[in-house]
Amino acid sequence: MISAAAIAAAGIAFLPGAAQAADPSAPAVHRAAKGPDLKQAAVPKAKTFTSAADKTVRKGDSAAARAEGAVTGNPDLKIALTATNTTARGIHLETVITSVDAKLSVVINWGDGVLERIPAGGSVTLENHHVYEKPGAYEISVGVDDPANKVYRENEVTITTLGSEFTPHDPTRLLDTRDGFRAPKAKVAPRSSARVQVSGYGWIPEKVTAVALNVTVTNTTSGGHITAHPSGTHRPDASNVNFEAGQTVPNLVIVPVGEDGYVELFNGGWESVDLIADITGYFTQTAANGYTPMAPSRFVDTRSGLGTAKGQVPGQSGFATQIAGLRGVPQNAKAVALNVTVTNPKEAGHLVVYPSGGRIPLASSVNFTAGQTVANSVIVPVGPDGTISIRNSAWAGTDVVVDVVGHYSPEGKGALMSSLPVRWLDTRDPDGAFGRMDARSYLAVQLAGWEPGDTGVSGFVLNTTVTDTAGDGFLSVAPDPNSPEQYENGTQVRPERPTSSALNWTKGKTVANLVQATSGPHGIVDFWNQGWEETDLVVDLFGYYDTQ
């Protein structure tokens, strides 16, 4: 489906304080080994739906034939159906017809109002493909008419498409070990897990395929990490939240839900921690809201007065900002995916991002300390008036920057194909195509477009982690304008340096953050080290959005 191949772009290192810093030089071309097939990694896995030939139903025979009780001309006309998921909303249908040598008329009713008419003759196997407008369950029926022998037969099979669409949920607490909310009132022990019920809790439906959770770790006494994964599955190596002693760290995760309706949060540290989980939305294999990725677009910057009043947001106050109907976000957007950055805070605190008109949730979206610059991913429902609200819960002011990276709406085409984590890039790997990321440089990584089935991939759910950081810096993630052929023949143009941050770090720290990246025109994504010192980068794929 999608194979991992990469193009590494080594930039020129710049000295801090230089009068003028040139952009990176033209990238050299490198390709990594072919990665795993996402058809095997997709959760839920592709399924096959069948209806055997003995399920064939006799319908519409002539009155004379019915009176005779049998049809002598083609009495054993039968139809066997096999339907298989191919893409998020695509189905491959194999129709095996058993018949005498006669002219046949075949009609496929795909169950969504689309009919397909096919002439055939005698025993034959037909191969057909269909893409539905929306995910869901559909009943496919195939009718075969033998007009010469006055025989009509029909068979049907019910299928469910593979992709999932998003339903936003007002930020709601699902777990808090500090006070024993839906868990024992105790810290999560090292190398153990807290279980979070998702499916069937409150207003959440029974069959949820994936969930967007804001996971917060707090009351930490040493460094460690948290890994989110579907209940009943092997725990992956990827980390979703990294923390140090004394830190409170939130991070957004989009994680598949186990067959039992639970998600597990594993404490990968060596000391006990408290865990909090807040839902902001869920995915189901039904029509809801598809995802449309965007190149990061700035909607709010309190330093310049973009999207709100100019000046720091005072402590214990907030503001609303218009989202729907601006800069490519449709008027009927139900939720937006954001990068929210805090900078120049006067003291420690946290931001809360929530739909305007709703109650202020308990969840924190970004936690910060005095003087820290920190970014976090947020998925938030859009209020009825098309706005979202941001509240500074510290007691002193801070600047806030908001970049929109995508939106969910009824017209959105991207359906989530969630997966168990797949490692796409690790600059620490001695056998990989990359070494450490140079200062002020980028890696151009091709995530889609290498296989024919990749053409519908519009975006990716990534967990990015920087580690072994030699200095302060921030990571930017943006689509690359060049094609693979341009990189091959050396005619690529220099991408513009992005201004938005996907995550921020300080020297010696390991920091992880979820990134929803657009595939751009050619499936190539640029990862920029915007710091002045080198760093290592790890990228894990948690899913992708498919428009087919």
C-alpha cells in the first residue's frame, strides 16, 4: 500500500548571530529500505465478505416457468459473491456465475443508489471495483437475467467499508488516577498500564475504531514515557508522551480502540505516575466528518494581534477566535486540528482550548513553565458560531500562537485508516539512510505515492520525537512542493522554510508530539530542524487519511 522511502536533504549549518543566514543547499538523494505494507498494519484489517452460490435466490421467473415448478433451460444458474476491502471506501467484488452457454444480463446494485450493468455469457467470473461516497455498511446485490430461458437469479452480500470518519466530542474526562475517576485511586505503577474504556461509555457509541485522547502525565518523580495502544494488542515501542521528574506533560494521541472497547496507557518509566485522559472525539466506520489536511496556516498570534487583540493573554482569562469560514476552513467545519504554541509566559500554567459556547473543560491542552516555548497538537470541536475559545489558566500573561493543520467536515473526503505504530524514520539507526539532523536543515521524506494504491492518501497521523538534542530548537513539518522525479534528476526547488512549530525542545531533552501532516502534491513531507544544533528524530506512523 504505502512503502517507506525517503529523500534526505542535508542543509548548511549556520552560526548564531550571523548577519544573514542562507537557506539549506539543494538536497542530496537517498532512499531508505522499503517499509511494511499498511494493508497488513491497518486496524481494523481488510475483511472479506462472502455469499456462497447456494444462497442464490430464484426471482422474477416467467409465469410459465413458475407454473412448471422448474426451469428446464438453465435450471442451475447460480451466483457466488466475494467482496474485499481495498481502500478506505473501496470494495473489490468478485462475482462467479455458473450457467449454461447463454447470453446473460448482469446488474450490480452497490447499495448506494449506483447500478452497474454488464453483459455476460455462460459461466464467467466478473471483477468489479466501487468506491463509496461515505463509509458505512452497504448491501450489494447482483442479479443475473437469462432472457432466452426466462430465468432470473439474485444473490446479495452485506459489506462494511474499512475507513472511519470523525465525530467531535466536547472535551470530557475518561480517566483520572489522582482521584480514582474510572480507575483505582493510585498512581500507575512502573511498567504497568491503566485501562481506559472508550466504546459504550456515556454518549460514545459501542463500535469505535479509534479515539482522539488528550493524555496528561503528572506527579512524576523521574523521567519516562507513556505509550497508548489498543487493548489486547502487543505494546509497540513508540512513545506518545515523554516526561521528566516534576513535569506535567499533555499530548494528543489518536489511537485504535481494542476489540473490548478499551485503550491501554502504559507507564514506561521506572517510577509511578498519575495519568489523566480526556476525549476530544472518536472515529467510527459510519458517515460522519471526513478530514481535510492543510499546510499549517496561522490563525492566531497575540504578538502581532492576528485573530485576537495584540498583547499577551492575561492570567485567568481568555479569548474566542473565528475559525470556520476563514483561510480554507469551511463554514460547516465540525472540528479543527491545531498546533497551539505558548511563548514568553510569565509564570507556569496551562492553556485550555475548547469550543466556544461550551463549558470550560478540566483538560489542559498545553502545559508550560515560566519563559518556556512549547507547542502541542489539539483537536477541538468548533462552536456553533464557528469559533473556538482559548483560556490561559496561569496567574500571569503569556503569548499564544495557533496554526490550523486540518479540519473535519461532512464534505471532507479523508477517512482514517488507523494502524498499529509503524516506525518510518529513526536517525539513530546506523543502517538507515539518515544520520543526525543538521542544524537549520530538513529531511524530505516520501510517505506516499510509491505504489499505485497510494494516490488517495491525503494526510498522515504521525508521532514525532526529538532526542539527544544538542541545543534548543523546534521542529516544523510541512508538505514538500517537489516530485520524486525532481529529486532524482536534481531539478528540485528549495522549499520555503515553515514558520509553525510542531514541537519545541531545550538542550538535552526528549520531546514527543502528535503531528497531522498533509501529503502535499507528491506524498513528500519535510521535517525541519529549526534549531542551531543537531538532533535525532524519530517518526512513527499511527495512521493515514485515505480519500478513496
